[in-house]
Amino acid sequence: MTLEEVHGQEPVPDGHDRMQGAGKALHELLVSAQRRGCLTAGVYESAKLMNVDPDNVAFCVLAADEEDEGDIALQIHFTLIQAFCCENDIDIVRVSDVPKLAAIVGPSEESGEPRDLHCILITNPNEDGWKDPALEKLNSFCEESRNVNDWVPTIALPE
């Protein structure tokens, strides 16, 4: 009998299953946040929001493809955003597949133009204390990752 069985909890999935669960939860969170108007996309827009209202930010996603890895300016932005998130207890993950992220989030609703998806923030709407199960799963995933010194885990989005 495992500890989870004693306490009536589901066992914590190992490695690959845990990563797939986190990817699915991230997909659900992005769709839900966009529907609720709680998603901010873009490095500059995210930095402005974090400067004005950091207590309202619930989660941060940094996304970069292989070609972005050589972009020094983007890497500096990522370092600053990561530091800010750590200081303000905002969970943060990386995604290495920007096209999949673009398929989930889609173009800007105002202009229909593709948007900067290198940084995405999920915010809490003040009026109703939004509790999303996908957000809770991702918060647990990030906490488990920090326990093994993986401070900004990389998540693979589902197909």
C-alpha cells in the first residue's frame, strides 16, 4: 500500500506521465484563461502588467523555439521575467514549441495579427476569485519541480 492509497489520493505520476499531465493542464489553462479574458501575451505587455499589478498574475509561460535560443535580447528578457516571477511567487514554465502554442492561443482578437507568444501571463480576475483545476495542477507540478531543483521546468504541449 502506498502513501497515496492510505490518504485516498491519486498516486503522483512518474516522469513522462507527469510531463504529459502538465502539458494537458497547460493547454486547458490557456484555453480557459483566453475565454475568460485573463491572458496577456507578449514580452512587453507582460512586463507592463507585472510592473503595474504583480499580485494579479497567477502563472507565467515563457516560449522559445530553437532559433530563439540565439536571441540574446530575448534571453535577457527571460532572465528578468524569471527573476521577477521568483521574487513575487509566480509559478513559471517554459515551452519549446511556439507553433503549438500559437495553435492554442491563436492570433490577436483585436487585429487578427499573429502575436508575440514568447511570454504569456495568466491573471486572476478580481471579481470572482477564479479557481481553475488546471492552474492548481500546474502549481503542484511547479512545486514538485522546485523540490528537485528544476526552478523553470519545460513542458511539452500535447498533440
